[in-house]
Amino acid sequence: RTMWKLCVFAVSHLLVPSCVLAGDEDCAPLKSNERHWSCCKPVNLTIKELSNNSRKCLEKVPPVPTIQPGDSLDTALKNRFSCLVECVFLHNGLLTEDKSLNKDAIMELYSTNDKELAAVVDDAVTDCLDSHKEDVEESMDCKSGGLQFTNCVERTIFTNCPTSYWNASKECADFKAKLVRC
């Protein structure tokens, strides 16, 4: 559970830069004081325990390399997180032998008994299972799509967050509008 939270936390911080449009000031990256993770809190989403072997992924995935001229830190970080998520998915049966997403295991992972939340989560998982591959960059070392799938699910749940889980603050409304727009 801790590893999954770590991955969700790390991946959610890639979510915003991935939706930034060049030259659009409204779509600039988040400021450090923006607390978007408190906007949608699906507390009843039961995420099964992930294997303790997942900790080994942090050790297996090489550190962010020295940035070469023409490369960006975003690219290096995305590559690292892509490999980290792929490793976690592999250790927990969320990928098949050919490194495709294991739909049954993923549906079980995101299961919930909360009917209001289940509709949003099921739609997010189904839609993202169908669409995540188009976001996988060929230049990445790890191409399973685990990172892209996770980003897609988190974004979809966030933008369709059930009312009972939504923080109705102006900051959250503004961030949601920005995420949808960008």
C-alpha cells in the first residue's frame, strides 16, 4: 500500500507537466503552493496490498542520468518513472509476460464497494485501458504503458470526482478547469 501511494504521489506530479501546452500561460506548470491532491479524496477506493518486492524497484531503476545538451529533466524523470511503474506493475501481476497490462488484475486492483465511486473508477479504468498506449513515447526505455495508464486513471477520476469526495474550494475548481482545458 505504501509503495502504491508513493507511485501515485510521484506519478501525479508528472500529470501536470504532461498537460502543459507550450506558450499558453493558463497551462503553466503548478506552483509549489498548489495543493491539488487534497481536491478529490476517494477514501473508499480499496487498493489491494502491493507486494513488498516493489521496494526493490526503487533500487533497480537507475537514478536520473546526467542531463545531456538538448535533453530535458522532464524527459529523464518521465523515463525513470515509466520504468519504476513498469517494475511495480511487473512485481504485482499487473503486466502479462509480454508486458501488456493485465486487465483482470487491474480491475481487481481498482475495485470498490462504494457505488458512487465505482461508476467513476470503472469508467476511468476501462477508458484508460483502451487509450493509454497512444501516450507511450517510443523514446522511453520502458514501454508497457503503466505510467501512462496510471496518469490517465488518476486524471479521469480527478476530473470526474464524485461530489461527496470533492473539495469545493475555488482552488480545486480552478485546478480542475485547468486540467480539463490543458
